[in-house]
Amino acid sequence: MIGRRKRREGVVISDKMNKTVVVEVERRVRHARYHKFLRLRRRYHAHDEANNCRIGDRVRLIETRPLSATKRWAVETILERPEGAAEQIEVAE
């Protein structure tokens, strides 16, 4: 496992900061006793150099060196964008 970077997939829930997005990663875990599946969510602050990510985008994160007090992840790629997101960007410009 030495030299391998962790990767996560999640949804952008905030893009208000400059070059930073907040990504919510959800994973399903089975309860040890009751065997019910639980949805565990974790929020990561990720570096977005070009400010390309928008709210609702599905992105892949990659682990990096510490970039600030809270940022340890960077956006690797945008996997999926919601249907109406491109129209909103054009109207804003």
C-alpha cells in the first residue's frame, strides 16, 4: 500500500470558496448486529485549481499532501454534471 493514493467519489455540495470545493462522500456499511445497511457520509475539502466544479457535480478526489489546515484532497476529474448545469453557466456569463 506504500505509494498508493486513496481515491473517493462524491458530490460537490459547496463551491463558494476560491479554488476549494466541499465534497460529500457517501458509503454504505452493514450494521454488525442488525445487518441493516447504513449510509455514512463524510465531507472533504478538496482543491479545485481552475474553479471548474459546480454544486451537484459528481467528482473523483485523490489524496494529496496537506494544502491547508483542512485540505488534504484534490479534484482529479469531474465524472458527471447535472442536466441543467451547463445552461446556468451560460446565463451567468
